[in-house]
Amino acid sequence: MKNSRSNIFVNWLSITVLLFLNFQVFAQEKSGASAQELADKLANPVASLISVPLQNNLNYGIGPFNGSKYTINIQPVIPFKLTDNLNLITRYILPVVDQRDITGENTHQFGLSDATVTAFFAPKTKAVILGFGPAFLIPTATNDFLGTEKFGVGPSALVMHQGKGLSLGFIANQIWSVAGNEDRADVNQFYTQIFMSHSFKSGASLGLSSEITQNWEGNTTLITLSPNISAVTKLGDQVVQFAIMPLIPIVGPDEIKPDWGLRAVLAFVFPGS
């Protein structure tokens, strides 16, 4: 199973490498400004742009049993125009998890984890981009070890500055459990991602991001740093963006912090929507 999981990730990584080698085809077909503009929009979490990212994460060396975890997050982003000056950007995260030796030696779990749904109200602004709204935790897990069995809700916010070629900001949410299995631990968790990226006329981008997860209930902090490279290209007529990055653990308790990790993202983009 571990080899199968690694092979899946290697296949995704191979796709992203091939796309990276061929992304200049898209840059030649489109004007440089158009490719860069699309890259900048994709760097903005509340841009009025439909996309469906498939985020593949592989982590090794987790916990006392040196466990491994492969997670593919299905993350569609769907915007809605409410008024001329206000958009509603809905973001969905549905994780599919395959893990081994996490909950004990020679253990294995596979299935859905809990889903997160966020709705950002994003007024049209110039200098600073803002987004705010609710975040929901939905107990979609198909295995007791992969989910919380809790419904959760809380606030979410985005603050960022974006100029041509430069994006800098953070996205954050705080979720508390409000219903669910009373025998399971309550959820009280804060998450933020701080990001910076620079795009080029070709549609390629270089960036750096950090993800921080604070579990107030368990009194644990997990911080990951990720330098990344991404590019806009095409699969046939379909516009896509891909990204490759290491997941470098900086802070975290031994029972949940991996020794190392990799992430490969393939996002299907619908720029005309």
C-alpha cells in the first residue's frame, strides 16, 4: 500500500514536471500580459474565477511509528456576483486520505476526511483586497480516525495586497464545534496561511508560503514552510495551473509533525467564467 501511495504521488509529480517543461507553449499562444494576469488572479483567493485545484500531499516520518500519509484535497472555488461591488467566493475542501502507521504500528486507514466550506464576501477594493465570512466544518469522514464527528463553524478572513506581478497576504479561519458526537473531543482550531508570490509575463510564478495550525483544545501548534514554483499552461484546450513545493516542518509536536513532505497541485481553471 505504501508503494501504491508513493506511485500515485510520483505520477502527479511527473505530470506537473511535464507541464512545467511545456508551459511556454501557453505563453506563446497568449500574450504575456494575459498569462501573468491569470497567474495573479490565481494567487488571489477571492478572485472572481472558477477553478478546481487538486492538491496532492505526501508526508513521511509521522509520529512514533514513522507513519506516512497521502492526502488529495479536492478544492473547487466558485464565485457568485451579488452586486456590482460585492462578490461571494465559495471555497470547498474535501480531503481523501490514505495513511499507514499513524494511529499505531501496522495500522491503515483510507477514506474521506472532514470537509471545510468557506464563504468570503469580497467587496471590490483597490489598494487592499479584503474578504470575510463564515467557515464551516462538515463531518464527512468515512473512518473514525480520519474525522472529528463534529459540526463546526467560525469566522474567516483574508487580507492581501496585489500589484502586477506581486501578491502578498494571509488567509485565516477559526472554527469551534457546535454539534456532533458528544463522546468525541471538541474542535477549537485556528488556521492561517501567509503567502507571497511573484509572477512573470510567461505565467510562471515563484512564491513562499507558511501554514500555521493551532489546536487550542489539544494545545498543539504545527507550522510548515513551503517555497514553491508554479506556472499556467494548457492540457489541450483546458487552461490549468500547476505548482510543486516541499513541505518543510518547522514547529510541531512529535506525534503529528512529519519529517518531510511534498506537495503537487494541478488546478483546472475557467478564465472565461
